[in-house]
Amino acid sequence: MLMKEDIGAFKSLKRLHTSLLTGQSIFTIITLLVAGKEPYHIEDETFGRIVQVVATVFSMAAIFIGFN
């Protein structure tokens, strides 16, 4: 029989799973949009750094949302 604390743990795991799934979905959409363009030329070398920062921010936000 589940105790009251167990239900909170399952709810927390569900939130974490949902936030991780959301992050992966956003990453997939962005990847498909960027890779879907025929001529893929990086005009500016700082573009790669910007993408890394945006990916890190989204990941941190998803983890933060999952734990709250």
C-alpha cells in the first residue's frame, strides 16, 4: 500500500520526466530546423558558442522546473 510520502515522490519523478522530455523535444525541433536548411554555412564563428549557451540555459531551466 502506498503511503502519502510515496505519492509525492512519484509526482516529483513525473515532473522531472516531463521536463526532460520537453527539453529533448525542444532540442529535436531546433536541430531539425537548423539541419533542415540546405546551405548550412556558419557566417560567424560565435554562432556555435551562442547555441551552446542557449542549450545550457534550456537544460538548466528544464532541470529547475523538474525539481520544483
